[in-house]
Amino acid sequence: MPKQQLAVVTQSIIISRIVYALPVWSGFLSAGMINIINAFLKRLKRFGYIECSVTIDDLLASLTMSCS
């Protein structure tokens, strides 16, 4: 599968589920769990599933910008 299509599939399946759950679960995430999720997101970038690196903090910031 071409990288562009792989990025679209990853965004629509994985990243969207994380973003969907963040408003509810972000207050309950421990530092360890945030590190695990960030490591997973870093692996997605390293293996070419997404084009740019993203962290939980980036996703939370994008949520607060879109809701304001």
C-alpha cells in the first residue's frame, strides 16, 4: 500500500479513536500511560504509518482549539 494511503487508513482508524476517547479519558491518564501512548505514536511514525510525529499533548491541544 502506498505511504499516502497508509497514512489515511492510520489516521481514520487509530488516531481518530484516540482523539474520540481523549475528552473523556484525558483526566484519568497517568504519566506512565501517556508515555506508552506517545511511544506507540512514535512507532507509527518510525514505521511509516503516519507522515508527521504527533503526541498526546498535540492531540489535546487540537481538541481545545476546535472546541473554543
